[in-house]
Amino acid sequence: MTAFTGTWRLLLLGLRTDRFKLAPWILIIAFFPATVYNSYSTVFATRQEAKELEQTLSTNPAFTLLIGPAHHLDDPFGFTVWRMQVFAMFFAALMAVFAVTRHARAAEDSGQAELVDSGAVGPHARLAAAVLLAWLASAAVALIVAGTLVASGARTAEAFALGSLIGGMGVAFAGVAAVTSQIGSWSRTANTLAAGVLVVSYVLRGVSDTLADSEWMLWTNPMGWGELIRPASERNVLPFVLLLAAGLVTAVVGGLLSRQRDFGGGLVGQRPGPARWRAGIWGHTATLNRAPTLIWLATFVFLGFVFGLVTGTMRDFYERNTFVRQLLAARDTTEADLTLTFVSMLLLMLALAGGTFGIQIAARFTAEEDEGHADWLLSTGLSRQGHFAPATAVALVAPAVTMSTGGVVLAVTAASTGAQVEVGDVARQALAAVPALWLTAAVGLAFVGAFPTLRWIAWLLVVYWLVLTLFGPLLKAPDWLLNTSPFHVIPRVTAPDAEWAPVWWILAITGALVAVGFAGYRARNIRGA
């Protein structure tokens, strides 16, 4: 028996068991570029309109930080690359990370891996099958992206270049997940570490695109390599090779590390809990969510600091941009207004990211139930409402604290660099986004409390809001559709005619959803391990 005995059978098993889990990822990521490509004639009546949009976008570097530089918008494929490449790479990487972690790490958490390894299976077979599964899914995304774009009228070389960079990101981060699956003691830890690498890569790419003379930073991270392929113009091969090489090397490293840890454990061991139950159910819930809360808080502090430094460079950007200088000279706007618009976009990015935090906490509550811990707690005389209340409080408070902290760090950092921005305005703008975070958390709580088997709908709804908020305005979606996203209706706090009615509606819906969660948890059966 070799180290890889059984890999092929485990791969076939993974394809069978994951077909309904991977299919939505593959189809959504793969078909969206063609949708954007075919919408070009709807978005722009003439090529001149596209050129004017490209010039307008040059005045707001927030879009560059968010989705990359806007080039070649007068061509349908160039517009598609600008709108899709960064986010398609991001979600392809997440797809690969979740697939590898699910089979390499989560299988050990649930005990399934112990049954598999007791058979005629080599020591590297499970990890190899998990990585190959993610690579196959990434290849499927690449081929479908290229095929649908060619069918829509795009040039073949360009279409396959875009598909390659999206699929290449999946290959690279499948390897990253192979490593993090050996480091963390639980699948949640492995996913968090891999997602952290992805976020750092995203930030480095955005900072490189925004700052002058910093293209070298693109060569330091996988997302930068993907952007350097430049499918609408140069179609460079070397960055694509780097993505594939990174995926292969990290997968090998993951295999080597897997021999250095105990089954069910990680290279970083889990610290044992206290001998006695601290502070009852509230202390128990706080302990369960302490690690993810600290990770999210550190992430938002880091992002706030980086975004604040970038905001401090805006004056140099305005001086370099001829169109902005003309606007300022004509007094059509002010430097402070442009800077606050930029900061508002950065805060929107933080809010969209933080929207998943509350759902993550709600999902942790369900995990406790699936593992049988809820039965133990409720057998002590703890009421259903008493069990659900601490999770609800943490799901609402923790995202608000992280968002507010990130906004304050951004404001203070930007002000310390001399940016034309008021700390109080930025802090209030960050607080204005908190109700949207509460609504996403409430959606997760409602499904966890009343319909736990359908909690995936909460994640799907967050993805819908993200796509609608980021892509809806440029794709000229109707106002009624845009207003279904709580992130789209966040008011501009410094505007004299700021509209606060949607915020009150969001708060009312949040309260109703939390009530649904409480009522549902009280009435339904408790699931156990």
C-alpha cells in the first residue's frame, strides 16, 4: 500500500457527496461574468458613455481599492474584467478553501475520517482527494467562464485568460487550505486562517492598485498575480504559472505537515477549558465566541488602519488626477467631500464583510446543538429562552463593536495623516451601518431558531445583498430592487437631506426576525449528536 492508496475512490466519493454543495458555487461564479458581458449594451447606450464612466471612476479611488482599476470600459470584455475578476477570484478561493477543509479537517471533527482511515487508505489519500476535488471544481469554473464568454461573443484568448485567473485562484487557495487544515484543531479554525490569508491578499492588491508606484506589491500575493494576468490586454502567462505553482507547493507542504500532528489535533493545540463553568450560560456563550470575536476585531482594526493610511494619500491622488483638479478648480466639489465619499465606500466594504459575522455566531449556536451540547445545557433546568438569549446578544453586539472600532481606527489614522476628514463624521457613518449588520445577524438567528436545516438561506441572502449593493447601481438595477439591500440604503450622515426612514424599517424587521428566532427555538425539537 502506498501513501496515496484510495485517493481515486475518495475523490469519486467526494464528487458524489459534494455535488449539491459545489454546484451552486460553480454555477454562480462561472455564469456571472457572461451575465455582465451580455448586459453591456443595457448599461451603456454608446461607447462614449463607457469612457465617461471610466473618467468619473478615476475620481473615486475607492472603486479601485474595492474591485481594481477601471480600464478598457469601452469594450464589453474590458468592462466584464473590471467588474468581475476580483470578486470572482475571491469567491473561487473561498469555494476551494471550504471544499478542502470540509474533507480534510471537518471529517476528523465529525469522526468520519476515522472510519475512512481504518480501511485500506494511504496516509495522504484523504488530503490528496480533498485538494484534487477543489482543483477539479476550480477547473470547472475556469472552463465554464471561458465557454459562456466565447458563446456570448468574447474573443477566445481573452475569455480563457479570464477563466484561467479565476480557476487559478481556486487552485492556489486549495493548497493554502491544505496547510491551514493541519494547523488548526477544528475546521472553523482552518477556515478562519485560510480566509485571513485571502483577506490579506485582497487588501494588498487593493492598496497596490490605489497607491502610486506600488505595482511591485501585486507580485507579493496570489490575488495580485491574478490581476497581473490582465486578460483584457497583455494576457501574461507567468502570473498564472505562479498561481498553479503556489497551489502545488502548498498542497505538498500540507501533506508533509499532516505527518507531524496527531489525528484529530492540529499543529497548534487547543487550550483546555476551565474546570468549572464560569458565569453560567452567559459566560459560556462569551467563551465560545471569544476567539472569533477577537479575530474579527483584530481584522477590522487592521483594515481600519490600512484604509486610514490609504485615505491619507488622497491629496496626492487629487493632485495627480487632471479631471479631479478641474472639478476642484471649478468648485464643483471640495476635497473634503471627495474624501468623505471615498471613506464612505471603505466603510461600506467593512460593513459588507462584517455582515457575515453575526450569521457566523448564529451558526456556532447550531453547531453546539448538532454536537449534543444543547441537550446537556437544557437538562440543567436552563430554559429555551435563556439558552437562546446570550447567543442573540453576542450576535448583535459583537458585529456592532467590531464595525464601530474599525470606523474609529480608520478615522483616527486618516486624521493623523492630514486627510481632510472629520473623525466624528467618520465615526457616525460607521454607526449608521450597524443596523444593516443587525439585520443580517437577525436573519441568521431567525433561521437557526426556527428552521435550522434552512440556515444556508441566510448565507445566500447575504451574498445576494453583497452582489446587489456592489453591482446593482452600475448594472442600472431599478431602485425598488436596490432598496431591498440594507447596505444600499445606509444614509450619508453629513447630507442635509439624509433619509433615515429605511433605518427605522431595518430596525423593525430586525426585531421581528429576532422574535421569530425565539419563538421557533421554543417550539421546535432540539437536535442532538
